[in-house]
Amino acid sequence: MEVIQWPDSRLLQIANLIDVSVTPPEEIEEKIEAMKLVLSEETHGVGLAATQVGWMRRAFVMVHLDGECTSYKSFLNPEIVKQYGDTSLDWEGCLSAKKAAQLQVRRFETVDLRWEDLVCGELVSREETFSGLNARIIQHEVDHLDGKMYFHRVPANVRNSMLKKAYPPVSTRLSSGPSKEEIMLKRGKRKNRSR
Ligand SMILES: [Zn+2]
């Protein structure tokens, strides 16, 4: 299971709801376990959405911070029912944008989240209030399921200058083409060969 990298267009797609009549519960559990492994062992990240590993379904896993206790939690069909309280700016990066710089993203302090858990092969609805870093991670991951990256949450000029540096546009790379030196070198080599 590999983490998809920007600018893969799958990162801009809206994920579909998980339905046990379409995806068997065992398969859902397998995917979730694999995602937890990617998060905990391979990337040491704090959150990973299904779309980031090419599974276009509404699910994410995250490190759940509860005092000193750290565990990995999964959320199927998550939905932010309400977001409220103050907003705050904090630095965010993304496992799917390794080359990109971290940016300060404004997020709500508290979210009420509704999601589903698999219990004996059935999806069971849950609801809980999260705040602080947990709420920030949830907002970042739910954004992924709606085809949004963290840099879509910052002003366009900030986003564009960061992306230009990290991911030079293809058109720029193509239009600049090989340099005069490169062309001369090739021509020279050809000439040498023909002699
Ligand atoms: Zn991300």
C-alpha cells in the first residue's frame, strides 16, 4: 500500500460512502488495518485518508491522542456534523505532498463527528466531540475525502507560490526545453561520432 503523491488527480476526487453490500466487511477491515500500518510503521504520520492510498471510499485512520495514551482509531463514513468554537492557525503538512512546504491552516477548535464502526459485519453509527489537535486532524482528513488538500485552505497567493516552488508546472518545464548548451553538446557528440 503506497501513499499517493500530489499532483495525482485521485487526491482531487470525492470519495464514495462505504457500503457493506458493495465492499465485504472483511475487505474493509483489511484495508483499515493496512492503512493503520502505513500510518504507524511506514510514515509515522498522524492521519491517513483512504483516498491517499487509492481506496476511493470515505474512511480515515488517525493517531488518537488522549492524554499520554496514543492509539490508532479508524473512522468509516465520517461526517462533521458541526464545527464551532474559536478558529486557530497551525502548521500542517501532508503525507501526500512530501515535497510541499508546511503551511499555516485555519481550523475550528471543536468538531462534532458522526461516523460508523464495523461491529459483527454491520455498520454502527457513532458520534463524539473532538477538540484541539484531534479536531484539526479530523478536519484535514475529511477534507481529503472531499478532494481537498490542506493547501486549498490557505489564500490562493500563498498556495500558488508554495506549489510553484515544490512542483514546477509541467508547462513551464516543457516550454523551457533543453538549453542551448545541451543542444550544442548533443550536436557536437553526433558530429564526433560521424567522423
Ligand atoms: Zn493529508
